[in-house]
Amino acid sequence: MTDSTKTATTPCQICNSPNAPLYATKDGLCLYKCESCGLVYLDPMLSLESVSNLYSDAYCGTTTGYFAKADKKLRRARRLLKKIRNKASGNKFLDVGCNGGFTMEAARETGFSAHGIELDGASLDYARKNFPGNDYFQGTVQQYQTTMQFDVVYCSEVIEHVSDVNSFLSAIAQLMKPNALLYLTTPDIGHWRRPKNICEWDAFCPPSHCLYFNPSNLAKLLVSHGFDIIKVRWAWKPGIRLYAKRLA
Ligand SMILES: [Zn+2]
């Protein structure tokens, strides 16, 4: 049983409400749920240094495991990029958390100039070697220095890993042209098909996943950073997939 009197030491990053009660513990880590907006978050958060350690070859044997299904990943990325291409104008594409570069390569094939940011060196080595026509940066989006402004930002299964979500989204917004398109996905803790026992949910994996959103608090967060939600895709699996536009 969880200790219901225990509360978070930090306020909710979305609505700033204090004293979120304990929601769950896993491997000695504590997660709290904001009573106002429902954000579930790790507290205390990991330092940037421990996060970087977490992502040194995060996917445990990148070449043998995670990237073994390279053809399938590329095919899936091509299907999605056709949809993104139809919704976007301009040709500058940024992948925040680009992994092995599959999405960037699909973006390049549809006529984008593709740029990618990734913390994990092993993933970047793979991407640089297999998809050399793209531009890569190792680090966080907050560390990314450029004068470029992007037409599309793709950010898939990344925001749940971020310890300071406001600094993250503010950095993304600054890299986008007015009316530029954001495609974002993340697990959905509020989804009707999420296992009732949170510890049985495969996406529940602190400290790697340190923030757990539902569609309404994610929308509120994006709006607070100057985005307009265009479309939220219906999802059979407990995940949120949405398109947003950076307001002018
Ligand atoms: Zn909140």
C-alpha cells in the first residue's frame, strides 16, 4: 500500500499546484499525482547528469536489439512522413530525440532538410553511419545552438523522459517558425486501456519515464507554450499522438 500522507516536494510542472499526494512507488522511486491536472511525476527528479548516463546506449545493445527491425522502422516512418508532409509547409524538419535517424531519413526522402537531436551516442553513431544525408547534434534541445527556424518539429516518445518540461517546450517553441507544425507522441496514463494496476503497464518505467500525461493536461501545457492543438489522433494503445501549430 502507498502512504497517502506523503506529498511531493516540488509543485506540478503544468499547473504549479503544490503537495501532490503519493501515487505509486517503483524500485524505491516515488511518483506523485497532481490533484488539479492529473500529471503524474517523479519526485525528486533526476539531475541532467544522471539522465545523460541513462541514455548512454539507452536501448541496451542498439545494433543487435533496438535497430534490428530497421526496415520495418523505416517503412513505418515513411507512412507517417507522407501525412506530415501534407500538413506542413516549408522544408526544415527537426527531430527532437531522433534515435537511429529513421524518421529523419523518411523526412529527407519526402523533400525535407532533416536535422536531429539525440543524447545517446550509440544511436547517433548508427544514424550518422546509415543515414549520412542528415544533420545531427548530440545533446539536449536546450543545448542546441542554431540560427535556423524549423517548419516541422517531430518529437515522439521523448517528452515523458524530460525532467524540466517547461524549459524543454520553451526551447522547442523558440526553434519553430510561426505556424510551424509540431507532431508529438507520449504514453497516455489516462487511457481506458491502460492496465488498472499501474505497475503492470509497460510504459510505467521510472526513472526513464519521469512524467506521465493525459490528453487534457498535455493540451493545457502546450497551449501555455503558445501552441494550438490541431488534431489528436485516436489511439487503440495507451498513447497520445497529436498535431499542434505554433501560434504566430
Ligand atoms: Zn497539475
